[in-house]
Amino acid sequence: MIIRMIALTTLAYLVLPLVVVIGVSLTETKFLVFPPQGLTLSWYRVILEDPTYVRSFLVSAVLAALATLAAIVVALPAAIAMARYSFRGKAALSALLLSPLVLPHIVIGAALLQYGASIGLVRNFPALLVGHLVIVTPFVLRTLMPLFSPEQLSLEEASRDLGASAWATFFLVTLPQIRAGLVSGAIFAFITSFINVELSIFNTTSTLNTIPVQLFNYVQYSVDPSIAAVSSLTILAAAIAIILIDWLIGLDFLSGR
């Protein structure tokens, strides 16, 4: 009973800020207030009729999706190489690939901006994509590396001995074994990319903006419930994504079942 009460209290503590944000977005006033004074969806209409907000949402979604897919392509062979092979410089390479987990994103953003300026890769979508790839790849790599165990290698060798090709072995034996780590890493990568401000701000422009940077710029000059409405739509998008994952795949795969 005590453990259940602690769990419920912790859950309520985590959910309460979301309830406040959603409540503030429904107020009829032109300032942030909770509980909301009246109920209206007018602030949602304001942001949906603003092309800059719509464009920023689309940029963030496409950027996060492409960065996550690219991170999987990069991290998967890297995880296999570092988990199963010994070679000179392995420790240094592992530290380099995982370093964005501990380095401040603003430092990485400044470094990429300086380097990108020397090769003309700056203030455009490819520059944003490269930066986000750098910061999200470690999440996929870190969740995949522990899954390439000796037991899994034995299963792959048995598959090859039974006549399966390398590709068939990967899709029928390896991929199901690493599915939990792959999807959980991809979820962390997508969220990290979608909410990033520190790195994105170096390569955004007035016409190329992500939604977190759009909000960051907006609150410097004005604070009204439209900010809460944007945040509520982000919460709704995350909830829909979780529901779709549960419906299409099933969340029980994350526990390995």
C-alpha cells in the first residue's frame, strides 16, 4: 500500500504540470492564469492560423524524423563493431561517439556553426540535420550496444549454419532481438531532436525555424496563452505517438516480451 501511494504521488507530481499547461491554454484572458478564467479554444485557433507556427511544427517533425532515421543507420553498424570486435582505438572511438551525451549542446552548436561556416554548411536544413544527427546518435548507440551479447551471436551463427543468408539472419534473428533497444533509442532520439533549442538556434532563420526556437524567440517579447496552446499541441502529439506505437507494435516489446 505504501509503495502504491508513493507511485501514485510521483505520477501525480509528473502529470500536474501538464494539466496546468493545458488548463492555461483554455483561458479566455490574454495573460497566463490557472485555473483558467472561462473556457475557449481561441488560442489554438490563433496558432493554427499563424503560418509561422505551422511551418515550425512541420520543420521540427521532419527534422526529428530524418535525424532519428539517420542515427539508426549510423548507430547500428557502429554498435555491432564496438560490441563484437576488438581493434586499436576502440575506446577512443566509443568515447567520441558518446561524447554528445555529456557535452553541452550549446557548445556543440557553436562548434558546428564555426566549422559549417568554413564549408558553406550553415543556416539551412542540412546544417540543422547534421547537428541533430550528432546529438541523437548516442541515444540509439547506447541502447543498442548492450544487446549484442555472446548468446545472440550464437543464434546468428546457428542461423547461418542452417543455410540462412546474412540478410535473412539479420532480419529474422538479429533484428527481433534488438527491437526493444532500437525502438526505445529511436524514441529518445526523436524527442531529443524535437525539443532541442540550444543547438538548433545556431542554424535557424526567420523562414527556417523549429517550434522550440520559435517559442524561445516569442517569449522574449510577449507572454500569452498561445504559448500554452503550442505546448499542449506538443503534448497531444506525443500522446498520439505513444498510442500509435502501442496499437501498431505494442508497448510490451520494450520489456523484451
